[in-house]
Amino acid sequence: MIEKPSQKQNQIRPETNIEPDETPVTACPYCDRPFRTDRLRVLHVGEAHADEWTPGERDAYESALDEEADELFLYHLKVVAALGSVYAAFIILGIIGFSIAG
């Protein structure tokens, strides 16, 4: 019988583990989980400990979310520009190719 993977197993999980030879930059004040950057810690506190956070941590979380949204928007702009450039290149090459052949 084939078992269906649980919902948690299907989620995409970013690599957040600290390697044994790596020194963590910061740790969660609630669960002592180590993080590579302070931004990752802030996002973790907002997601995992929202019922325990302070107003300062809430402001930091909202700021980190805004920064993440801005970075994602910029990434999407770059993807659209790249796809547009590839499309334009194919159109131009098609026009040149048919004008040479015809």
C-alpha cells in the first residue's frame, strides 16, 4: 500500500541548518535555535513565536517582511525583463532568418 506524504513533508523548507563548523550569528530568544543572519531570526520569531513577541520584535518582523516583499518584487521584474528579452531576440532572429531565406 502506498502512503501519502504528510502535508509537512510536501512543504518547501529553506535550508536553515547551521553546519557544525559554522558559527551562528544569532539565536532565537525563545527556543535558542541558531540562525545565520539576524533577519532569519526575526522572521522565525514572527512565524513561530508570534504569541510571545514584544512590540519591538513585531516592528522588526514587519520591516523584514517589507524588505522580503521588495526583494521578491525586484526578482519578478528581473524575470519579466529576461523573458521579454528572450522573446524579443526570438522575434528579431525570426524576422532576420525569414528575410534571408526568402
